[in-house]
Amino acid sequence: MVPLYLWVKALHVIAVIAWMAGLLYLPRLFVYHCETEPGSEGDRRFQLMERRLLRQIMNPAMIAAYVFGVLLAATPGLVDWSQGWVYVKLAGILVLTGAHHAMGRWRKDFAAGRNKRPQRFYRAMNEVPTLAMIAIVIMVIVKPF
Ligand code: HEM
């Protein structure tokens, strides 16, 4: 029998992949959305894509990543809390969660036709989840300290 915690870990990684897909794609949609005229057909199409991505993929995926991650963290003896990488991973999770909520606010700005941020802002913000994800994966796999 495969131990239950391995199933939980598999579900955790699946949820993380879906969450990351959204965190990497939504800022790209914002970059292209900047090129549309407010009220145009293109504007409305991006609004729909952004709303669906956030509500149907990213929100449930983030919740699932947390639920399965906390279940793993609560499994006795699984995580060695004296190791430093655990806390760098936690910091990375905070960055991703902050990015998620910031993107939610930016989406609402586009939906209300009041986005004032330039395209290069969203291009730069695209790098934040990328860097946090690279750091987290190195922490959980390499466990360097
Ligand atoms: C959302 C909050 C999160 C919590 C509470 C959490 C917690 C955990 C815990 C406790 C483990 C088990 C560690 C072990 O088996 O040694 C784990 C495994 C893992 N987590 Fe997370 N995690 C979260 C988010 C993430 C994110 C955002 C990523 C990637 C970007 C990630 C990637 C992984 C990977 C790849 C594993 C498997 C590591 C292995 O098998 O050695 N986690 N997580």
C-alpha cells in the first residue's frame, strides 16, 4: 500500500502546478489587455478570460495547494522544522499569495475600466511568481541548508 501522505503530496503538487500556471499566465493576459481600447470587444474578451482564469482555476488551485500543503505540514515527523529551507519556502509562499491577491485587484481595475498601469509594469510583475517558484522548488528538492 502506498502511504496516504504520498497521495496527499501528489495532490499538493498537482494543485501547485495549476496555481503556478495561472500565476504565470494572468500577468501575460494583463500585458496584452493593455493594448486594447476600454469598452472594445477585445477589452471585454480579456476581462472574461481573466475572470475565468482567476475564479475557475487560480482560486480553487491556491486553496487546494494550501489544504494539501498544511495536511503535509501537520503529518508528524515529515518536516524537519529545524532546517532553514523550510522558512525560505514559507517566504516564497507568502510572495506567491501576495502576488495572487495583487493580481485579483488588478483584474478588478481592468474590469472597471480604470487600469492606469503601463504594460511594462505587468511584464515586470510576471517575473515575481517565476523567481518565487524557482526558489521554492530549489528549497524543497535540494534542501540546501
Ligand atoms: C500553499 C502553501 C504550501 C504549503 C503549506 C506547503 C507545504 C508542503 C509540505 C509540508 C510538503 C512536504 C515536505 C516533505 O515531504 O518533505 C510539501 C511538499 C512539496 N511542495 Fe509545498 N507547500 C505549499 C506550496 C508550495 C508551492 C507554491 C510549491 C511550488 C512552487 C510547492 C512545491 C512542493 C513540492 C515540489 C513538494 C514535494 C517535495 C518532495 O517530495 O520532497 N509547495 N509542501
